[in-house]
Amino acid sequence: MTILLGDLPAVETEVFSTDWPDSSESVQRSLASLSQTSSSSFQVLKKERCYFPNEGTLHPVWNLILSINSLPYETWADSEHTYKVSRLFFDLSEDVQGKVQAYEANPKESKLQTFLIGLIGDGTLTSQFFTTDPSPSSSGVSRARSDTHEFIFSPDSEYFPEASVFAHVSSMYDYFASLGYTWEGGKPLTVRIHATINDTKNNALYQPSDGTSLQRPIIIIGDGDNIVFQNLAIDSDVVSHEFGHHVIFRTVKETTGESLILHEGLADYFTFSKHGDTCLGESICVPDADSGCYVAGQCLRTGDNPLVFQGDSYLKLDPHLKGQLISGFLLDLHSKIEPRTVTKTVFSSLDLLVKNSGIEHFLVSLMLMDYKQNAGNSACVIYESAIMRGFKPLLKNVDCADPQTLKASRDANTLTTEEKPEPQKKDPVKVRCGKIAGIASHQGEDFSLAILFLFFPLCVMAIAFGKKNFLRGPFLKKSSPPRLPPKNFRY
Ligand SMILES: [Zn+2]
């Protein structure tokens, strides 16, 4: 009798390779996966050939035990991939409690606060979910380190922006966890700051893990040039909005049309609902500047708006600003239904969406989730609020009192006019985001997939075509008009 307590690897091939990858390249690949550079202090404690099963194939790899900053890690890697990483110091060092200082929300209207955050204990701002990268090679700012795990820096310290994004993104994670979110996929997510994005410091973006060679998601934030925007790294709304994209991206993966409008509106909504306000980025708009803030000098975007679906004002807006209709509609509900109940219903409704869901699917999923979680008590309040926002054409066959009718009338794969990618403006000089070229490769990551920006309409089309073609491509010429995504755009 054979008893198996666990899984046997599913391997189809019986062909064993005699070619082994270069061991030093495997070490470098492992270090990169652990967010270390070759200059980090490390030692190879063990190096052994073995096969690693992956997707039905046995890959010849190096099984390594590396000591990095005196902490041991075990990896399985070849020169191209790191297949698995394990920390070997669970017994030595449980997560430690770090103290990280940042503004409670932003420098304009809140005080400094000490956030208590579980860290892995390697002396950097790294938890099991997040790590930081202050772009030292271009910014000249080194990474914050603390043997006591206290990262209490004053606002004029070079380390304050790094501590701020880490505190704020960890706090946003806690908020989503309180709604039922559990992490899926690669981690830790890197938050890179002091970055230049398409030649500008005035933006921020989220990129899912599939788009990076390290298979880990990343948020990149510029500093702002203090002419257009400021405080991008120390205002909690910026990193909170970007992390919202990470959570929503579990189900909605399109970055065009109504899916993009939903993404932006929902990422704004969760940021608003966490902080209990309706203004996005209170401290990032430069006062008196025509900087692209929807409420000049005050809010990048606002949930306090009268937008109506397909109304004249709505139709003139780019997808980021159209998202205000979604956040505005959801905030309408806060005056009619207990706000925490609304937020929980919105969060749960994400599970019913698919990669290219649109606004109709979202409205129906909200009412369905209300039936599931609240016995349908608020389904007709949601319906009436949706009608007030002009969504009647999307809900023609829906009776909010009858859950049997809560179906989307059109397939998620059917594009309506609204869902088709926006026609691109021809004159790039008038485009606020300037060039919409892709992001230069950094630390071996290929920016080759969906990218969700904090703002600017045309930047959302920044989808690469493979690094080499991309760098040579027409995006780099200022005179070239922006292009639509290629047909093989994966999301
Ligand atoms: Zn966004």
C-alpha cells in the first residue's frame, strides 16, 4: 500500500537535460527576485544541481541557499527564472513590529502619525506584502535602514517619502483586508519612488505582476515637479489609488473602454471611503496652477460631482475623469445606506466581474451582491440611485425587486460604442502627458503589459510591444501620434 500525504509534481516529460544553467547567473537571478543587487552583501551557502517541476516540465536549475544581510533564503533558479523562493528564518525571526512615521493622510490637512507595521525584520522597509525602492541610481537617495525597525523620519529627511509610501500602502492593504481581501499572486509588491515616468515626474502608475520579469507587481511614483504636481509620494491618496488597481485587477483586467472607467472610478472610491472624504489628492495640486486637477488647486478628482451617464459633461471627459461618475454614484449611496455596508457590497461585487466587465455588469453585480449579503434590502436603493445618474439605458430589463431579472443584457465581450478605445487626439503637443512612450526598462523588468496610471488620458494606452521594438518604436518621436493598443494586447 502506498500512502501519499501531499502532491506529486505533475510532470509529462521524461527527457532529462544534461545542460545546466550558469550558476552565477542563477545566483544573480535569485538576488534580483529577492530585491537585492549584486552589490548587496551576500554569501552562497549551498549550491546544488536539481530539477524543478514547472508546467509539466522538469527544468534543470540550481538549488541555492543564500545568506543576504545575514539572513538565509533558499531559491530554485536558472539564468532566466526564479521558480521558488523560501525564507529560512521563520524559526529565527518572526515578523517584527516596525514603527513608520508619515502624515496620517497628507501634509495639507493632517498630522504626523506613527504606523505600526509588521516587517520581515531585515532592517529595511519590507513586509511580506510590500517593499520599497527609492530609485537610488537616478535619485541619489539611499534606502532607509534601521536595525531597531524604527523609521521615524522628519518631513525634511530624504527617507521620509520612502517611509510615507510604505506606511500608506500598508494601511490601504489593511483596509482592503478588513473588507475581506486576501493577497493573490506574486509578492512583495515594490513601491518605487523618485521615478521618472515617460520623461515626467508628474505621474504614478500600477503595473500587474504579469508585466514584469520578476513576476511581482509594482507601483511607480514620481515626485512631482512642484509646478504641475507636488507631494506625490507623501500624499496617501496616490499610493492608495494605485494599490486599489492591484485589488481590482484580480478580476477586471482590461485597461480600455468601460473597464478602464470602472477601474479608475473604483480605485478612487475605495480611497475616498477609507478616508471618509470626496477629494482625491488634497495636497498634490499646486495652488493657483492650471495643473490638470479637476477641482483647480484642490482635488485631482472628486466624488462630489453631478455627472450623468452619457451627459454632455461626461462625454467630454477622459476615462480617468469619467471614473468620477462611478465614484460619485457610489458615494451617493453613502447618504442612503450605511457607508460601511456600501463599501463591503462594492468590494464583494468585484468577485462577480470578469476581465472586460463594463458599467452594466458592475451595476448588476452590486444588486446581486446586495441580495447575497443584505437580503436584497438595498437593491432598489442602488437601482434608483443608478437611474438618477443616468444609467437607465443599461438597466432596461432589470427589476430590482426580482433577483431573477438581475442579468446583464449584453455579453462582456460585446463592445458598445462606449467601450471601444477612445479615438486618440492627433496633436501630441496638446496632450498633457506628452509622449506616451513606454517605460524604460529598470532592473531587468519589461514593461510589456497593462499599465494603469494615476492620471492623464492617453497614458493608459502605454502598452509595449516587446522591449526592443518598443524602444526603437515611433513612441519616442515627439511628432508621432499615439497609437492604439495592438490586437494582441493581452488584457
Ligand atoms: Zn488609476
